[in-house]
Amino acid sequence: MKGRKNKGLRGLSGKQLHPPLTDVPITAYLFVAVFDVLSAILHSSHGDLGRQLYLAGTWTLLGGAAVSVLAALTGAIDWWKSSEPGTQARRTINAHASTMIVVTVIVLADLIVRLTSYDDRRSSPGLCGTLSVSAGVLVSCGATLGGGLVYDY
């Protein structure tokens, strides 16, 4: 760490902040999808487990969304400072960012539905399950693009 230049929200030279921050939302969104699927499957045969999984998914989604704000901020700064327009790296960054923006919209919709409509559900409603599984699939695609940026560019 000695001798590395501090680049503010981008991190230290050679040690960017964006990649490690992305681990939390990616993992959270995948866990929420699993929680919702298990909640739908197990709600009738395991007492209150369906409700507990639904609540766990809601809290996990909220935590992932909170950290994704920091990941998005650091990613936008990396996009602005670290890539040149017209290059393959910039095109890959744009595809990654577009995918993650769609994931963010889905996650926000899922949170709004969870926090306003389904307080007393015994299990994850179909709409929440569909949104969380969609977010999980898309975040995996976006993470693959982001990983390509780290290892290829």
C-alpha cells in the first residue's frame, strides 16, 4: 500500500473501490431469489418458515440495494476517469452499466412492492419472486461483464 496515490472515490492506484463493493449487492440479489423460491415452495409444510424466508429476502434486498448505491457511484467515477470513448473497454463498460441499471430498477420495484403491499404474507408473493429471480439472473449477467472488465481490460 506504501506509495499508492489516493484517487478519492476511485480508491488507491491499483486498488479500485468499485470491484469489492459489487460483491455485496450481487450476493444479496442472488440470496433474495433463493429465499423467495424456497419461501414459495416451503410455506405450507414448514410452519412459519415461508414468512421468515420472505422477511429475510426483504431485509437482504434492502441491504444489497443500500450498498449498490456506493458501487454505482464508484463505478460511474471509474467509467468517467478510466476509459476512453470508442474503445471496446468503454463498450463493455456501457453494457455492464446498462445491465446493472436495469437490475437496479427491478430491485427498486421489488422493494416498493414488498414494503407497501405484502406486510402479512405467509410466503413470497409471485410478483416478488418473479422480480427477485429476474434481478438474480440479470445481476449474474452484469457481473460477468464487470468481471471481464477486471480481467480483460
